[in-house]
Amino acid sequence: QKEVEQNSGPLSVPEGAIASLNCTYSDRGSQSFFWYRQYSGKSPELIMFIYSNGDKEDGRFTAQLNKASQYVSLLIRDSQPSDSATYLCAVGQDFNKFYFGSGTKLNVKP
Amino acid sequence: SQTIHQWPATLVQPVGSPLSLECTVEGTSNPNLYWYRQAAGRGLQLLFYSVGIGQISSEVPQNLSASRPQDRQFILSSKKLLLSDSGFYLCAWMNSGNTIYFGEGSWLTVV
């Protein structure tokens, strides 16, 4: 399977800080990029997707994509304890197949 | 609105026994359907995907198989389970916006 790499963490940030999560992918032909949040024992939930280079903002979340560097990131502003979860990066190819990284565990400390 | 269901939610099976996990999607037609597996503390591994009835693509050779007997039904099977088959199995569907959404998942423990 195509490689999608994430730092496993845990990444610890204080409440109210910005959390920065990173992901790299190996296939230059990748076309779509996603961030999912997964609470322990639950299925992943979509946070946001990005298709084009640059930034995309949705509330407290900003996704950043740099196709030249094969890099996608997620910024979480004003982090809350409820944001503590594992964040999965996913990469889509041919709009049919989606490959996931192993996830970064985020801990937001009150 | 669209919903996806999978069952059973939890099962414990002995080594060598068969497996059948079922997934159905409501509120859409001809969706792409997916089976993923997540081993303990690991990422999601794409097992199978289907773009239509009877059309199955396998990503990883293993003792699992998938079938799509109806448009909105996707089944994951095994004739003889291995210990290494334990994990969290997730069915997913893709919407018209090329985004995938997951079912609740099925926890399989092979003993």
C-alpha cells in the first residue's frame, strides 16, 4: 500500500494552545487529502478535506497542503481537552482508494 | 440522509472458525464501499473496495474475502480465522464528494 507517514506522538499541548499535526505521503499522484479524528474505541470521524495547495480553514481547524513537498498538516487553534484523540491523515488516489497513516495521538492538558 | 451500519459490533471467534461481517448503507445508491482493518495501536489498512455490485478489488493478499451481493451491501468473510485477523474492522462508503465515512466498526478477537 502507498505510504502515509505520521508521527505517532503523543503530542501534548496546553488548553488554548495551537496543536500542529503533520503528515507526509509517498505517491505524487495523490489527489485528495483528509483529516479524521478517532476517539479510543470508536470509528474515525471526518474533520476536513483539502484538494488544492494552500490553506483551508473550518472553524478552529486549518488544513495545509503542499503537493511539491508531499506534505499535509492540520492546525487546531484554541485546543480543548475534548480535542484529545488520535488524528488520522488519509490520502486519496484515483478518487477510489484511500490510504491512512497510523495516526498521531494528541493530548490537550487542562 | 445517508447512514451506514455494520454488525456484529463485537465478536470472539476461535482460530479456524469462519467469519462474516456485514455492512449496509442507506440513503444512497451505487456507493463505493470499503473494508478497513485496524490492528491494536495501528493505522487503518485498506482490505477491499468495491465500485459496484460484484466488483471487488483486493489490496492485501490474505485469508479474507469480500462480496457485494447487492448495491448497498458489503460483506467481509473468512473460511478459517487466524490469530492475526484480530482487530477493529471498519466498513466505509464514499459520497459524491469523494469523501469516505465510516460505520461504527466491528471488534473481532480471535482466540
